[in-house]
Amino acid sequence: MSSVKDVYLEGLERLVGRGCEFDGVFSNHGPMAVDALIACNETAAVVPWVVTYREFLGEAPQSSNRIVESDWREAIGNFARVADWTEFFRQHVILEKQL
């Protein structure tokens, strides 16, 4: 029997690398749904729900134009750069953990 934490992490891990639903419109409710199922004590439903939901998600977009400290303002509000923003914040989180 898996612990609640194990089920929670498995649900989230199965969403890694997936993009948005609805033909690329900025939305992926998977992590919030996993949270809600866990909060409602529906741990047995988490993995089956995620497996089904993944079918509606495209691949996560790839970063193509790195955002740097000197030009980040130019990228604000540009949805086409969502992967660039993801990578920008990922790098900042990594740097903060190293401090």
C-alpha cells in the first residue's frame, strides 16, 4: 500500500514534461486536481485520473530564447515565451538552493 505522499508525488511526476490543455492555451490543471483528490481523501483516484488527463495535454514547450537579467522586461506578457520563463525561474530556484 502506497502512502499518501507517494501517491501525491507519483501523480505530480506523471505530469512532468506535459504542456497545456485545450490546444496549447495556457492551462494545466493537473497539479491542482492532484491536490484536490488528495485533500478529499481520494488517493486511489489520483493515478487513474492523471493517466486519463495526460491524454489531453501536449508536450511541454521547449525554451528557445533564453531570458537573461538584462532583457527580462521585454519578455513580459509574451505567451510564446512561456518555456523561456519556466527555464528562467528554474535556474533562479537552483541558484537560490545553492546559497
